[in-house]
Amino acid sequence: MKGLARRVIIIGLDGAGNMVKDTETPNIDRLLAGGFVSYEARTVLPTISGECWGSMFHGVQPKLHGLTNEVADTQKYPLDSPYPSFMKLLRDAEPEPVIASLSAWQPINDGIIEEGAANYVANVHADRHHVQKVGELLETHPDFRLLFIQFDGIDGAGHAFGYGTPAYLDIIRETDGYIGDISSMLEQRGLLDGSLIIMLADHGGGGADPNGHGSAHPQDVTIFWGCSGPGVSSAIAAEDICITDTAAVAAYALGLEAPELWSGRVPQGLFRTEPEQDGFGDLPEYYHAPLREAIDKVRQAQDEETATLIYYTDAHHKTGGNQLRVAQAIRHLAREIAPDCIVAGGDWSENGDKADVLRSQRELMSALRVDGCPVLPVKGNHDDNSIHDFHRKWKGANHVIFPIEAYNDFYSKLEGTVSFDKGNETGLYFYYDLPEKKTRVVVLNSIDIVYQVNRDGMLEQNGQWEYAFSDRQLHWVKEHVFDFSGLENEDEWKTVIFSHVPILQRELTGYTDGEVANGEKLWKVLRENRSRISACLFGHVHIDQVYAIDEIPLITTLNSVSYKNFPESPDKIRDTISEAVVDIVTINYAKGELLLTRLGAGEDRQISITSTNG
């Protein structure tokens, strides 16, 4: 049986229940993005660590594996048990590989895992020490096959301060930081590629006892369980997940036959088991023919000098929503047509509680990632989530996603790939050069406002409705965007410019809800450099339009989110190809053509760019 993954990494959060959903966990979200996450999985009874971790490792209920806290603390798990752990299963099948177990609760290594099953073992006194231990593991054994890490601080906080309390949630965030450090080390060594990631809690707490667990109360029994990596489907059927299933999932990913006596099973739909048809994976059939047609059209338009970009805007994504299918279709396109970049045109997620919005933004942006093809984020007016506090009249900015947060999450990863405004990276505008195509992709920030909180706790400016190009951004455009000095064939370079809100509101239909401050000043700079501009592309207005001002082609693209805002727009229906709106932009300077090949609702478009060729 061939395994799906090169390695399996399991991260256990003792006592976290499903309460990771109640606070910000950017690193957990990032690791699980594009995979499957449930906040309604079940653990076993009694909801105590010995029983629960025992069931996770051995794939059966506690009455069969017989583990309790006391047993695990004082006895070795029998090597001849009919319920072996997945670690022993791997050790028996493959004697040589490195199997690592790092735990802040010592009975896991001393009594729950069979002696000798793991050959790299560390018991730490505090969760923060896991970062060092993983670093040491990667220095000596980067070829590990299986890694388990157990964090214990969350459960300790529940006992000390109460489960679900602010102090408890603080420790979840702290643990997420350690996970981020570990994830970075793995990513730097390329060890996330080909890895199956499983994250889960062993039990919750605070049900029958605010500072305890062990009961059958839903708050004790309900846990978080997530999985991402090779072959994992984000569209899993609604089968209940039990902690015992973890053993079966790990074994399956490693290519091991699960013991017949295990009660844990691989959840139906978790892995794509059907043969891939034309590489479409588990994309619904209604995507297949439109994808083939779009790919054929783009290939006919491409040559060695053609710049190719995928443009996708106004997704208004909700966690687990149908835009993940669109993102999967974009990944398929990218593998087939090798675009120079993917431009995510703003309004990535629907608004709501900050933690939910961050989770959905990270999920979508991660789902768009393709090796060797950068994703260029364009800030939209919904992306700071400022509307949430405003609508609820909370007199605060607790749900605002500030520019520094957006930069750390999505833009900082582009350092060294794109050129930011040095010293003002959190301005969230930049350009990306394609030397072989003599094209500069420029991403502007039309929500470049002052994020200052007033005495009443509210923002001085609200990004939902107040649009602006700052004076500094104007200066950057004027001094840097059209400066090609030092580049090979500098006289032949062109730009293609992206902004979420159209720079000028005149001649537009759709959502035209206010001028952009400094828009006219910016346009003056563009007009003076129009021979260097192929086109300007925008989202925001939720309608397809092509027009020109001062001989500069201006293009707006329909929203991808599945609703129709204007009578003249095409229908947008979930679970049909019209749920998608993706433009594949090909720019052929020799022919003076810019083509937009549409996947989903709407039509292809062709624009002459001859007048801008100077």
C-alpha cells in the first residue's frame, strides 16, 4: 500500500477542546489552510488525558487500550497488545525511519507509546522548549518520517483560570506562536511539502466544572480536529470525526494497513480516493469542460514574450465556502498555463468577528498558493473588517485588521520577490517585475488611509467607505513605478496596474460609492506616463466593464462571490460553473492585444493596447 505523504506531523493541543475557534490562531490556520477542519469532532469518555491520548494513538476506546493517567504514569504499554499505536505500526513496517515524539506531559512518552516505537524522544518542562527541540531534530534528522508534538500549557491554563476564559485564550494564542516558530523551521527546510499535518485537541473542559474536565458535557467532549496535505479534500462529507480516527488517518497517509481491531476509521471523503480525471482532483464535473476550454484558449494566445496573469477578485469568502473550489480551479489553471503571477484583487472575505475573518482570509490566500507562482494581494475595502465594529456600534476597533497585521500575514512573504516602498511596507503597495516579458505588475492600495483610533475607540477613518491614495503612495508611483533605468531593454518596459477601487469614478456603473482621495492627482501621474501603461484593472464595482480615459484602457471584473448585484450582470449560482469568476490575462505587445479569458460567469474580452505602445 503506497502512502500519500512523505511524512506525518501531528500536533496535539492538550485541553483545547474546540476553543481555538474563539481566538486568533494565524499559524494553525495557515498550516491547515486548504485542508479540512472540524470544530465538532468528538473525543472519548472519560475526557481525561490518559484515556484520550491513548485512544488517539491506539485507535480504540479506553476500555480496550486500558490507559488512564495513573497507568500511563507507572506502566509501559504492552508490546504485544492487539491495539498497537500507529507509531509501533510504522516501526514494525519500517525499522529504520526516525519517529519522533516530543511531549510536555511525560506519561505519553513513558506509558502511552510503546517502548522503542519512537527513536527520538524528548520530554520538555514547558511548551516553549518544543521550538528548540524541533530545531535540534531538524539539524540531526531532517529525514524524519513521523513527528508528534504535545503542548500542555492550554490545559494548565484551563485548570488554573477556567476553560474559555481570557487567560486561557491567551495561552492558546501563545501556543499558536510556538507552532508558528516550528512551522517556519519546517518551511525553511522544505519539510512542509509532501507532509500530512494533523492538529487536534485531546479533550475540552469547563463543562461540568469550570476549571476541570472528565465529564460527558459537550464542552468537555467536543474537540477541534484538522488535517491538511497530500490528497486531503476540503469538501469532506459530514461524517462525524472521532479522536480514534487519528490513528487510522496517520496510518493511511503513511501507507500502513490499519489493524482490524481498531475502531478508528479514515473519515469518508477526507482523502480523494477516486482516480483524478485529467488532473482535476475532486473538482466537480461542471468545472472540467470550462477549464479545458479556458486552458486551450490561453495556450493559443501565449508565446515566449506573452505576459500571463490570473486575476480573481471580490471573493467575499467564508471559511469552508465554495470559493475554495474556485481557488482549486485557479491552482489547476496555474499548473497548466504557467502564469507569471496570480493577482488576488481584494475583498477576499466576508466581514464578521475578527478571528473568523482572519481565518477565512488565510484559508483563501493559502488555497491560492502554487509553487513558483507568487500570489499578489490587492487590499480591498472589506479587507480591514472595519465595517464590523461600525455596524454593531461597539465604540471600538477590536475587530479591525490593521495594516501591520495584513502585512505580517500576507505581504511580508513577498519580501525579496516584489519591491515595496522602502520604510513604508505596511502601505501595502508594491510592484513585481517580469524581466523576460518586460512587464511590471503594479499593485496599488486604494484604501491607503490613516489607521488612527480616536478617544471614543473608533477609527478616525473607516476603510469600508473611505478610499485614498496617500501622498506618499503618489510620490512612490511618480518616482519609482515608471523608473526602468538599469533594466535590460528599459525603453521597452510596460506596466499593468491593479487597484481594488477604480482610480477614477467617472464613466463607471456598478458600485460607485465615492471618489478616491488623491485619485485625480494619481491619474495625472498615470496620464503623463500613459505610453508605459498597458491597462489598469479594478474590482470593487461587481460588474464587467471595459472603457478608456486618456487612451488608457480601464477594465473592471465581475465579483466571484455567488451573488448577482446588477440586472445586466450574468447569473451567479452556487454549485455551477457560474459560482466562479476568473480572468486569465494575456498581454501580447507585438500584436497590441490584451485578452481576458474568462472561467465562470461572464464572457471573454479583448482590448487593443496599440495606442499605449508609444
